Amino acid sequence: MIYFDAGATTLEKPDSVRRAMALAVRTMSSPGRGSHPASHLAEETAFRCRSEAAELFGVPSPEQVIFTGNATHGLNIAIKALVKPGARVIISGYEHNAVTRPLYAIGDVELVIIDTPLFQPQQMVVEFETALQRGADAVICNHVSNVFGYILPVEEIAALCRKSGVPLIVDASQSAGVLPVRLDALGAAFIAMPGHKGLYGPQGTGLLLCGQTAPPIIEGGTGSQSRLQEMPETLPDRLEAGTHNMPGIAGLLEGIRFVRKMGLERLRRHQQQILSAAAEVLGKLPQVKLYEDTRKLHQTGVLSFTVDGWDCEELGEQLARRGIAVRAGLHCAPLAHRTVGTLETGTVRMSISAFNTPQQAAQLAGEVGTIIRENARF
């Protein structure tokens, strides 16, 4: 199978990730829950993972790196820490349901949506600035659109938030492991990311980088201050109730090491090369509409397209039968589709990992052309 669905989960992992997980199952218990070697090894592994993540993402202290089950878990913590009923919140028009559904659930939130066109970052900055002049309780913005690969101007938006004194939450689900993401540089209140996408860890892992503390959304055992009936005040224990996913954390540590060894710039260039290879072939098919930044300055990792006369889900199924995995539909981001005008159709999305090749991209594009010709719909 040729796998182009890394935007959902990177299926192909470094061998070191699999080995670390298998070792953890055999040798690690729960960190902070015993004085025996199995607990100590788990504690050491968890701390190493926090430390390497802190170095990669510009977090002042490893204790500010919180383990979560996924980016959605982290975003829920962050959003519910900053947003209360009656709040005014500014978001981009490219947010995932992991942002919009928690906001909807809080209720009575004045939502300002900056729904500027694709690949027009300066226009987005201007509109964020205008919206911030009216005040806000929080700003939430993803770094890269999971639908279109659009690199949003997070650095400029963060600067506006710092100037206005408004806390910022960044969803780095599609950028962590590809683009520089630095808590210290952005000055964000929180940055959430999954472990199972660009960091090449397993499913069921994620990180929340905390520029401030937050109230817990889950209470329970932490292995510390057990006499208290309140959750500890200090991070990371305050936000990490219950037993840790040590096989997942051990795998995530090796995924982070893989990213650091490869280097962000090399990983970004690789994605751009493959994106360009696919776009070159797909762009020659008259029925295909590409959603691309032709200069590739503001796009990475993802290429969405539609084919006139074809249902996206049907085309995705045709490709799957030919051994090519893509994702078709709304990608859990109807707001992004509404912003771009694809809410009624959705798109076919190819999303790229370090293990894809330009040849695979050309093969995907060639198969799209073959499917169109064989079905003779035009």
C-alpha cells in the first residue's frame, strides 16, 4: 500500500519507535508509583521524553510539557482553561472540530472567525489585528490547515496577541515535526500537538506545552501529594491524573529523536518535493482542481484536490482499491471547507510523511488520471 494519510496518522514509523514500545511493555510500570526498577525506568523515560520535547519546542522547563492522549485532549484542557461563557474568542477560518466543538460546548461564546482566502497570510494578519482592537479573551489558531496544508501566519498573530495582552492557543497538529514550533518565541499560553503525526509516535499520545497552568479537566491519582483531595498545584502532576501510557511515551521519545536527527528543514524540503511531484502531474489533468500555493511558500505537508463530476469519497475508494491510501471528505474541519467553498463537496487529501517518495506521488497522480479515463465521464 502507498500511504498518503499522514495528516491523520503516520502509519510508517521508525523502527526505533516499535522497539521502544515493545521494550516498555516488558520492563516499565508506572512512573512515580513505586521504588522498584520498573517504576524508576518508567520515570526516567517519561522525563527524557519531556526533556527532549522541551528542547525541540522551546519550553523553559520539562515540567511544562504535559502528556495527553492526543491533540484534542490538550486543546480541551487549554480552551477550558481560558474560555468561559460570555467570552469573546477569535479563531481562524481553518480550525478543526477539536477547536470548534469545545467552544460550542462551553456555550455563550462570541466567536469571531477570520475566514480570509487560502494562501493570503498578510490579509489574515490584518484582519486578526482589526479584530483584536475590539478586545478578546483568547485567540485560537492552528499552525497548518489539516485540509489544505496552508501555513497560517502564527508568528505574526502571536506578536499581535502579545502586544494586546491576549492569551494564544496554537494547534500544532500538522506542523509539529515539520516547522519550527517554539513556546518561548511565540509566547503562547498553550500549544497542543499529537504524538502520532509528524512526531512519528504511536496513537494515543500527545503533548500540551504550557506557558501557564490550567485547571484539570480530569482528577485522580498522580503518585504525588496523595493526602490532598485536590489536584496538586504544580505541573505536570496537575494535568496528568491516572496511569501514564508508558509504551506510548517510550515510542514518542524515539519519534522525537527521529525528528531531531532528521532536522526540521530536511523534513520540510522532503514534503515540498513530494507535494510538487504530485501537483505537477495532477495539474495537467483538466478535470482536477488543485488547492495549492504554486510558490509553495505558505503550504506544506498536504495537497487537496477535487475532480469535476466525481464524489470525493468515491474517488478515495477507487484509489484505495488500487492500493493508495488517501483521505476524502471534510476531514473533521467543516469550518475550513466553508471558508474555501468546498463544504458541499469536500476534497481528496494526500498528506505526506518522511517515508513517502516522489515516485509514489507521481503514481498517485497517475492513478487519478487512469480512473478518470477508464470511467469516461466526460
